[in-house]
Amino acid sequence: MAQAKGPERLGESELIKRYFAPLCHPDMSFGLSDDAAFLDLPDDMRLVMTKDMLVADVHFFANDAPDLIARKALRVNLSDLASKGAEPLGYLLGLGLPLDWTEDWLARFCDGLGSDQQAFSFPLIGGDTVKSPERLTLSVTAFGQVPRDKVILRRNAAPGDQIYVTGTIGDSALGLLLRREADRYGALDAEDRHLLLDRFLLPQPRMKYRSLLRRFATAAMDISDGLLGDAAKMSAAAGVALHFNDAAIPLSRAAQNMLSLCGISRDVALTGGDDYELMFCASEQSHDAIMASAAELELDITRVGHVTEGEGVFLLDQTGKELALTNGGSYEHF
């Protein structure tokens, strides 16, 4: 018996030519006609490189909108560049397509890439496409530039530094709960649901904060695996202890409502992943200037703790007593 034919699909070369070559920067990647891309940097600048992988049903849901999947893949990498105060230059895309991909899905995916490329001046400069039989897999390698004398590393956190975060913490972790089991949290109103789901589906890389970090930060990182878990990484890199004032850690109104109305532990907000806010350290003497600069630039920054000699991460109540966590310190893949 003859086997029914499935819908015809583009070959890899035509797929690249039709969908990805138009997204490319012509002077860096030559329309994806070569095996490499070329980036020229002035003598006083340093190249910043970062890479994140996203896997269906691990970092996003396989049935999420294709444009949102694409934009999230770019934004989690832009968040890393933002934490280094770096200006985006371009990115490489590794795309593993599942067996059931369609051209309509790919067109919507590339629309999402194009939208954020324009918004963040962040062109595609190369990559690779492969068959991924089990599930959709994405890999983005991002390139940025920063002045040679403004390199911001986790290991530079020092005793006496103050700890700051941007925005609010925990919204995305709570949005993930809503995305998994919306009916379970019926006490939450539509506006709060929308805010928390949006923070999970479409991260907001804090690119506007780069100049402030370059001016004041001694150490910085983006918060992708939970505030306290990422703080532990900074602690280990710098060989210092990070102390957080629990009451100072900023939660959105939507997050506070979900915690109180739905009986969820505050630990979920403090240790859940995908915040993509920034955590940075700065000298205590810089505090007034930091807050004045934040007000002038209309940036949302909160001082949440301080650095001391020692090791580890400590969450303290208003009396200085250490608080225990009920669900571990952070998200980890393994």
C-alpha cells in the first residue's frame, strides 16, 4: 500500500535563505553565505559573550506562541549582557526543529525574532539549524561590547558593599504556576494573572540599567535561577557572604496577592527562576548617588542587603535573625 505523503517542507538551505538571511546584519554575516561572522571592535572596547539554551517543556511550553518563544530566547541572553553593562552587537542562533514543525510556525517564530531585533538593535549574525526528533531546542550565543575598563564580574563583590536588585522578584516563578495549573488559583483576579503570566512568557531584559551599572557596580549578575540561588553563585565566586533583608526584597502587588490569597510560600518567589532582573553590588559610599541616578533615569532599584566577610547566603528578618527556607535555594536542572 502506498504511504500517504505529508506536507512538503522547505529544505534547510531554502529555509535559511527565506527566513533567517533577511534577519542578518549584512556587514557581519554576509547574508549567511559563509561559515563565520566577523565583528570589529574599537581598541578601547571588550567583547562580551554569553550563551543560553532553551528546551521545550523545560524553559517554555511546547505549545506557547512561536513569537513569544523566540523573543524569550533573545531576552534571556540580553539579560546577561545587561548585567555586564554591555551594548548588544548580535547573536548566533542554534535551532533544533522537531519533526512536526510547520512553515507557519517558523514564520511566526521569525516574526518574534525580527520584532525584538529591532527593539534592541540586536541582529542575527549566524547560526545552525538541525533536526531535533524529540522536541524543539534553541541555543542563542549573544555578543556585546563594553568599555575595557568597565568589566563587571561576580567575583568582585567585596565586604562592605551594598546589594541592590532591579524591579520585583518572583513574578515569573508565580507565573509559571499559573501557566501550569490556572484553575488551581481561581482566587487571583484577571489583572494579576495577566501580569504574572506575562513575566513568565516574555521576560523584560533590563537594558536601561546598563549605564548605571557601568558607573557604580562592583559586581553584578542577572537573576535567572532565583534570587537566593544566584546570590550563592556570587558568594562562591567572590569568597564573601551575602546577607539579605527579607522585608526589603521587592514583590509586586500581583505576587503579594497570589501568595496571600492562594496560600503559597514566600520562598517560591525568592528561589524560583526566570526573574531576569539584575542583582548588583556597589560601595556603601555610592548609595545616595545610585538612588539619585535611578530617580533621574526613572529606574526601579531597591537596596536589599549587604556583603560581609565569610561565605554563604543569609536571609534575615527585621531583628537580624536568620530565616530558614522550606524549598531549597534555587532552580537547578540537575
